[in-house]
Amino acid sequence: MEDKKTDTEARESFMFLHLIHSFENAALTGLGKLPGPGGDIKIELEAASYAIDMLDMLNVRTRGNLKPEEKKYMEQTLGNLKLNYLTESEKLEKKPEKEDSPEKTSGDE
């Protein structure tokens, strides 16, 4: 009976880590770090934000119920994703400034 419980716990832990990984991949795809289903890479911050928010919600709802390795993986994943989100958001905010700046032409020199 103990072996069955251990097997079930191991399977559930694996499935939980896989769920985290699935949301991580969705967020990284939205951040333009991984290709989408069609193989194209594009930044969709709203999709990335949704996946990160889902992980945040899971983190809050499972607090106190995770094994140490599950907790560590969740926290590392969220930290990495939030840092990448911030970086990509800042890049997009700076992009319009570059487009608005006058470009040099050969006659300007």
C-alpha cells in the first residue's frame, strides 16, 4: 500500500512540475523567447502576462502544500519569467522613441 502511495505522489509531483513548465513555455512564447505553434517568433505581452498570472495564482493557492523541490521550481520559474517580462516591456517602451528620432540622411552631413 505504501508503494502505491509513493508512486501516486511521485506521479502527481511530476504532473505538477509539468504544469508549471507548460505555463512557463506559454509565457516564454509570448515573450518572444520561444517560437509559437507556427514556428514564428513574436512578442505578445498580454499572452505572457496571462501565463505568468496563472503561475502566480497557482503559487498562492498551493502555498504550504508543495514539496521543497516544487516550491523552488515554482519560485525560480516565476522570478525568471517576471524578469524577462520586465525586460521585454522596457524594450517595447523604448522602441517608439527610436522611431520618432530623426534619421540622418546623406545630405545632413
